Amino acid sequence: MTARSPASSKARTWTPLVIGAAYGILLRLGFAARVFDSELQIVSLAFLVVAPVCVGALAVFMGADGEPLPVRRQAKLAFMAMCLFLLTMFVTLLEGLICIVLVAPVFLAAAMLGGLAAGWFINRGKSSRGTVAAFALLPLLVGPLESTLPATPSEQTVTTSIRIAAPPDVVFDQLANVRDIRPGELGFSFVHLIGLPKPVAADMHGSGAGAVRVSRWEKNVRFEEVITVWNRPHAMHYRFHIPPGSIPRDALDRHVEMGGEYFTVLDGGYDLAAAPDGTTLLTLRTRFANKSRLTVYGNLWGKMVLQDFHRSILGLMRTRAEHRG
């Protein structure tokens, strides 16, 4: 038996990974093309689940070259092809870090499932050009079928509380105007680490119900909170108003943009409850709408992102109220 040269071995290793990743990039571009907007959507089962299954399967089909592959090799090829695909999307700016992090768990698991499915066909001698073509076309067949299904928007509420060693009136006074937020005041936050802009200030215009609090974040993000309940020092509630153009296109990926086509925040507010020991239980509530077709996964990540953001903001309120008190 003739030993393979190092160059041949490297090519045999990298070729299926590149083919799998390139196929994924072509799907990404196709699903994002405006000409197919009504049939193919990025935030869909077809792209976020079926497409990575097929990326992993295609990498294994190419890597096997008709020969049986052990299960470990199948999973490894699919996993590496998906990693290369995700890296390529990030480097070419097709997706931002926040979107990459949000989809990575599903993409990697689905790709390995696809790799194992391809390995099943290969190891039982059922692999053919028709099988490979069927996997390659599957996302393009599922996408239009999925687009005919009725959308099922979901509204969710996220509630987070924190105990503050200050009376309610002192805490309430920190809520309306939040000036000059320094990055260090927010502490560590996972969502800010992966690219969500940090708040820099919130300015109240007016007083009482009907007043408007303007919230400003990094990257020139700006939106309004219209006060609906003002009951000092017990409650301040609001509804969100996000004017067109208030969130620059480069500030957030459009797939996770507030007020965008898939997700939006609706309303929320603060409630304060005094304790006998002089402390305050401050509760922050936010209601959001998930308009994507991935209801369960979208709700899961929406809740996680808002909980993390809530903890960051409530920590800021506690630090400032306790320092003032």
C-alpha cells in the first residue's frame, strides 16, 4: 500500500471542511437574498436547524470518499466544518458575534447529527450522488414549505428583583435620570461581552404619566420609554417607543434588533417594595414579543438576554442608591 504524502493527507482533511463551510455560506447568502425573502428566512427552522444538519452531512460525505467512517470521525468532521462555517461568517461580517454565540449551540449539535446521518448511509453502502444531492437541496425545499405555515408570535415577560440597602424614595430617585453610566458600574455581563451595546445614560423629559425617558446606549443607539405609571416611590412603568432610525444598522444584527422584524420590546417598569428593616426590593419587568418562527428557542434566548441585562441594570441602581443613602 502506498503511503499518502503529507500534502495529500492535509488536502484530504481540509477539503471536506472547506466544502461543508462553503456550502453553508452559499445557503446563508441565498437565505438572506431579498429576492427570496418570502420563501427563505434566516430566522427559521430551515436555516437554523436543517441547514447545519446538511452542512455536517455534506462534510462527512466528502470526507468519506465512499469509504466507511467510524462514528467519532463522522462527528469530528461535521463539528469542524461547522466551526469553519461560523468563523467564516464572523470574519466576513455576515453575522456579528452576538448572533454567532446565539446560534452556535444549535448549529454544532445539528451539524453533528447530520454527520452521523451521513455516516449511517455511508457505512451501509447506501451513499450515492442522489443521497448527497438530497441533503444539499433539503434546506431549499424545507424553507418554502415552512413559509406557508402561519406565524405564531409569542409574548414573554422577564422579571428580576434585587435587594437594596436604601429606602424606596432614595431608590426611586435613581430611576428617572441615570446620568453618565461608567462601564465599570455595570459589572460583568455576558450579553455585553458578546456585543450588545451598553447603556450610557437615561434622561427624563417631563414628570409623571406621559413623560418620556430617553435611553442612550453605545453605538448611537437611542430609544424612548413613555411613562404610563408614575407612583413615587412605589412604581414607574413605561412602554417602549423605538422611532425609525434610532438604532443604527451597525449597532445590532438585524436578527436580534429591538423593534426589528423578529424581536421587539413592548413595555416594562420598576416596582419598589419597602421592607421593615429599611431596605427596598426593586423589581424590573420587561415584556417582549418574539415574532420569529422559532418560538421556543427565541423565547429561551430572549429571556436569557433580558435577565442578564436586568441584573446589570439593577446592580447599577443598587450601587448608586446605597452610595447616595
